[in-house]
Amino acid sequence: MKTLVTGATGFLGRYVVEQLRERDVPVRALVRKLDDELAALDVEQVVGDIRDRAIVVEACRGVDTVHHVAGVAGIWGSWRHYYEINTLGSEHVLEGCRRHGVARLVYTSSPSVTFDGGPQEGIDEAAPYPRRWLCHYPHTKALAEQRILAANGSDRLATCSLRPHLIWGPRDRHLLPRLIARAHAGQLRRVGDGTNRIDTIYVENAAHAHLLAADALATDSPVAGRAYFISQGEPVNCWQWIDQLLELAGLPPVEKSVSLRTAWTAGRVLEIVHRLLGSTREPRMTRFLAAQLGNSHFFDITAARRDFGFTPQIPTEEGLRRLATELRAAR
């Protein structure tokens, strides 16, 4: 049976597709426009937007498994934009799975669905959703995650949710390009005392976790109806890691710093100003960004190891070597 991958031309989605094709699994991809690389992999492509209910539902016809990777990330923008893509788009996927008898749905979520602005040190999946949200992205992803997990067992559908943290690696079009752009603009500041630790995950390991979760997913398996944190399993110092990435890009380390309190206050003020002005441009600082950069946030991945045998296949050092090769070639 075919596997449907939404967001197949995105950073993570493309790796999920490639690993499925390495297994010789037939793949259907929901894409916004036809993609030559997917065509070369003999992937069936359905052109459409995740917000288009009819197209998404029909894309689920005749598939056994869905990897719902599509979504919009970011820390600024309208509620409608995030809600329609992240939450309503996920409801469309759920409807398609139910209507066409899909057996397994693996949802790509985010650890930020549990983030309330404070430090998170070694927490597991028992951590609750927060009572307050610092931006629309984690809120809309949490709503989608809750609805997908609640659908587990209905119409013989088994669901689970993966929460990969800070995905990085070759072909990244989000995290590293933004970091490099800010460095070139002289806008990088260390937030806090520089000792906070964070989890990350190399992109191929994140994709591998999706395939493992789908392999183990069934209505009577321990994976069904559960969310899982996914990471390299070894927290790193946030600012040493950022300096490593900058060094790979041929840039100097971050030298200037501000306190977490100052960054948080600046973020609050800039959010207010941008809203009053009706600006669609992302503020240089927000409360969410300040809290992410200044606090520790790393997670216990014991459940993923236990329930579907997840172990990072590519060590951080090897991932950095591969990323360095790409960055050198791009210079």
C-alpha cells in the first residue's frame, strides 16, 4: 500500500520521502507545485494546498499510512494563517484518513506545544499543555496534536505524534539561513548567561523516527494515541552549538549578550509596537524567542526508545561534518 506524505517538499518531509523510497515503499506526495526531485524518485504527486479540504481528503484514498509533516512554523503572523494551515489542515487529513480507511497516521508536532516560557529540563511526555501561549505556532500545533491523538482508535485508525526538537542538517531552509542572515546583519545577541542547554535533532534521524513510529503503530500497540519527544538524546550548550554552526558558515561567534529579562521586555515592547502599527514583519525579538534562547529546554526520549526502538543513527559530530560539506560547497 502507498504512503502519503504531506509537506513532502519541506525540509523534513523530503527526507521522510527519501527514506521511504529507499525501502521501496510507493509514495504519494501532497505538494503545492510539482517537484523534479520527487519525480526522479518515482513519487506520485498531488498538487494542492493543505487548506483545501477536498484535495486533502482525496489524497488519502488508497493509502495505508499517512505522514502528516506539512505545517507552517514561525513566531509571528496572523492567527488565521497558522490556524488554517496547522489546525484545520490537520483536520482535513484526519477526515481523509477516516473516509478512506487509512490504518496509520503519524503527525509531526513540536516540543513547543508544552512550552510556557520557562525552562524545561529533562521533561517527558507527562508535561501538560501550557495555560498561556507566547505565539500562534505552538498553540495551533497543540490543537492539531490533541485532535489527532483523540482520533486514535476511531474508524480503525491508529495515530501518534512526534515532537522533534530543532531539526538541522543539509538542505535546511529555515533555521540555519535565518541564523546566518542575522549574523550578517549584526543582529545576534546571546540571551542569558550562556549556560542554557537545549536538545536538537539531525534531520535524517528525525525522518528515521517517523518511519520507526509508523512501523510500530497499530490500534493495539503502545504507540497508539501517544506523543513522543524526539532528539539526539544528548543536550548541548545552546550558545556553543550556535557558535559551531556559525563557524561552519565561516562566521565569527556571538560576542554581545543581553540578559533574559532585558530580551523578554524588549520582545514584549516590540510585539505591542508591531501590532499597533499593523506590521507583518517579524520583530527582531519576541517573548517566545527570548525564552527559547535564554532558557534550557531538553527532553527525556526514553518513551521513544522503549516503544518503537528509536536511537539516533547519525551522531551529532557526523551530522555537523555533512552540514559543513554542504556549506563549503555553497560558498
